Amino acid sequence: MSNPTDDTPTPAVPTTGTTPTALPYGTPDTPRLAVRGEARLEVDPEIARIAVTISARGTDRTAALTDLTRRNEQALTLIKSYGDALEKLETGTFSLTPQLTEKGRHERIRAYHGRVTHTATLNDFTTLGELTTRLADLDLTRVDGPWWALRPDSPAHRDARTQAVREAVQRAREYAEALGARLDALLEIADLGAENTAPMAAPAMASHRGYGGAPVQESAPALDLEPQRQAVYANVNARFTMTRPAL
């Protein structure tokens, strides 16, 4: 009877060509080094967003819609008059809601509430305060914001990622030098995708409502708005090999 261990296969050593591959944790001659590089920058915002909500109310549905259409056109004309300072204008939601009487056996409509919301993105902060004030001066118009932000392709994101990589290399070099060694090769850089985790909505936000029915005033005082600086983050994981330490 043969020995039961005779047929046990011998584990193979992974090879690339004729050279054995390095173990995942490195070898005494080529130790591996894993570090994280981090960066945090504070930069000025590039754009600001405001939300504009126009409302109308009336006992007659057609009249409420007519008033809402007129006020909406007035607000849009004002926003679009700022030309190149307006980077984007988007309509969000529209609603026309009947309000029923609170008492009585029968469902009776007491009034109709109409509402439409727009989001305006501006790149010129010198006109932002003026536009916000003029919009708030319109009849039954609410203005929320501003929300300061960077564009998705802002150079600040690239600068933060570059700084994070440099920080990882510097940290790895210091570890190697502490062991009397030096960096030999880069094995991997993993982007954690955390280059901009700061919320877009800034705490410095104002809400303005124009419910007095006052006409648009060309000389309405402009709000003094201070842009909020944006925090940009970047994190990377980096793995290196280094020369044999001098222990």
C-alpha cells in the first residue's frame, strides 16, 4: 500500500517567466511600504446658486394661473437680464393645489395655490446681491440661498489630488529613511474619491420673501454677500517597495 502522502501535490510558487513573484507583503530584500496621502485646500467659490419660488393664490383657478404666469415671466425676465453673469437657469417644480374648506360635509374649494421654482447659477458675485434683492422685491416671490460651490472641473480638485500624491511620496520616503533605506519602486496608487466631500449648501444662507406686492425697483439696495471659501479634500493610498533596511 502506498503512503497516503505520496499523492499530495506540492504547492507551486507563482512565477512570471522564470522569476518568482514577490509575496504580497514583500520580502526582506524588497520590503513593501503602504501609506496614505491627504490634502485639504481652502479656495474661493466659483459659482453661487439661488432658488427662486414664485407663488399665486386666488379663489378662481384660471385667475390664479394667470397671476402665476405673469409673475413667473416677470421673474425670469429679470434673471435673464443679467446676461453672462447667469451661467445656468433651471426650472424645478410647478404645482397648483386646491385648498378645501375646513368645515362642512361637502368638499368645497376655498382657494387655489400656484407655485413654480427655479434655480439660477451665477458666476459674478458682484451682481448676486443686487439680483437677490430685486427678486425679493417682486410680488409673492421667495428667494433662498446663496449656495456657494466649485465647478466639477475646477482646477482646485486637481491641485488637491496632486498635493495628496506628493504628501504620500514624502511620507513613504521618511519611513524608508528612518530605516536606513530608500524608496525603490511605486506599486500602486488608489484614489479614494474623496476630493470634495464638503457639502454644497453653505451655512451662510439667507431667505427673502416679497409678499408686499411692491414693483421692481431699479434702485433697490443690493445685499452685501460675502462668498464662503470652499474646502477641497483629496486622499490616496500608495504602496511602494524600498531597499533593504539597515537594521
